[in-house]
Amino acid sequence: MTPEELARLKGAMTPSYPFAGVPTFLRVPIQSDVSRLDADVAVLGIPTDEGSPFLPGSRFGPRGIREHSLRFGSRGYYDGRDDRQYLDFELENGLVADLGDVDVLPTNAEGTWDNITEAMRGVLSSGALPVVLGGDHAISAPVVRAWDRPVHVVHFDAHIDYSPFRHGFMYTNTHPMRHIRAMPHVASITQLGIRSLRNGMTDVHDSLGDGNRVIAMEEYRDVMGRGLVEQLPRDIPVYVSIDIDVLDMALVPGCVSAEPDGLTYNELRETLIALSEHTEVVGFDLVEVNPLLDIGTGITSYLAAHTIMEFLGHICAQPRWIERRQERAESRRRRATGEA
Ligand code: MN
Ligand code: MN
């Protein structure tokens, strides 16, 4: 889309209020054809909760998060903490696209997973940074499967998500990290905020035995986010998976698996900012928002949109991201004109 077309679209069709209009993420343009994706950042919804053995409803997560993202307007946000504007360049130049949702095949988990991986491969081959809206946590496995180069996975969660595969029971939100660990391109996994009393001892021991770093709340509070991030490998890109239940129970009424003794919002934000500064973040997801369980003000969806916006804002504010703007623009131009 040319800047003129974009300006015309915005001028003609962008309502001023969050309750009006079509809710794409931050009201960015829809680009539903992944093969023609022309953006630096691609938002992808995965509306499935078939991996939720307990209360369903996180299939409405992408819609809830998009809707509440509209409360931030469409021109980036101002952060008084450092007196600066974030995401303004990306949003004003049409560099963020909303791809819409992956096609879900009800009762066919493997088919849905294939669609997720295929959509993700399309995003990655376009060069855009994927921002994934869940869905329950099962979706992270087919998302991470799409990479074909080494990644380190940083997993925020109250839960270890490392259940063994038994009787074909393997596509749930209790399994994603066991799938991810088995992928040859996944160099390592760091699990943060792990604390649920429902985490089985053998699951935790299996994760540790497989070489994952498991950081419980005591260690987290001891070292804090920045200290932890400084211990991560620097020479390898990082994929980040955020289960909203890593935050304290009181913050996330719209999450079926909320647990006590979790992170404060500031603790999560500081860790995400440190990740954006110290590592190359090549994509992230936010999962387990369930609008059906949320309270009337939709604060869980709101907090999810808030978290995504701030994390993305800091990723796009890093020198390594800004330095490559020209390179990305050139590669988008070559893609659009069909040059190799
Ligand atoms: Mn989880
Ligand atoms: Mn969890």
C-alpha cells in the first residue's frame, strides 16, 4: 500500500473512538493475504482453545485483545517515564499489519496446528516480526515450529507446561514446552515465573533434566528481570511466549489458570524491556486471555493489549531495529515488485 492510499484510507475510514469501527490491532490495516504481506510487524490471531481441558473461552482472546487495543489510539503511545513516543514511526508509516486470524479446524487439532505453522512460515518468509494473539498456550508449539534457524525460547508462565504425551493427549495448553524442547532448531528454553502448586514434580524434573532453565519466583525476585536477562545467550535470536497467568492472580480475572504470588505488571514490563535491549527478539505470543471469564471492564484483554504494545514499542525502539529500517524497506520493495 502506498503512503497516499494509506492516508486516504485513514482519513476516510478511521473513527476517533475505541467503540467504533472494525477492531484490528491498534487499528492498523488488514492484510489478510500472507503471500503479499508488506509490513515490518505482522499481528496474527489464533482463535482456538481446543487445548484447554478446563474452562474454554480463550478462542475469543484475539478479538478481546484487538478490541481493547483500540483504546490506545492508532498513532503509538507516549511514555512519561522516559518522555518519549513509541511505535509512532511504525504506525504512521503503515509498517504494522493485522493479518487476521489463522483458520481453525474444530476438533482437528493437527490440522489447525498445520494451518498455524503455515501462516507463521508466510510471515517469517516476508521478513516481518510476528506478534501472535492466542488462543490457549497449545498454539505456541506450532508457532515456534515455523522457524528454520536456531532460536532460544523465553517462556513466561505460572505453569511448567511440560506434561508427558499419553494416550494421544498431547495438543493441550499443558504440553507446549515439551513439544518445543524436542524441536531441533530450539537451542534452549528459559522458563520464568514458574510457581503453580499444580505443576507436577516429574514435569518440573523432566524440564530441568532436558536442560531447560526453570526460574521460580524466589530466584526471580532475588535477581530480578534484568539480572536474569543478562544471563541469557546473546548470540542467538529469542522467541518470547507470554502466558498472561505469569502475572499475579489479582491482575488477570479473565484467565482460567490465574495463580497467586505472580509477577507485578512492572516486573513483567522490566523483564520484557530488558529482553528487547539485550537480545534480538524475533517474535512473541501472548496467550490464555479468556474474555468470557473477564470482568465487565475487560481488564485482562486490556492488560494483554497493554503488554503487547509496550513490548513491541521497545523492540521497535532498539538501535538494531532502527538501523535495519532501510534494509527492510528495500526487501519489501523487492518482494512487491517480484524481484529476487
Ligand atoms: Mn501456559
Ligand atoms: Mn499458565
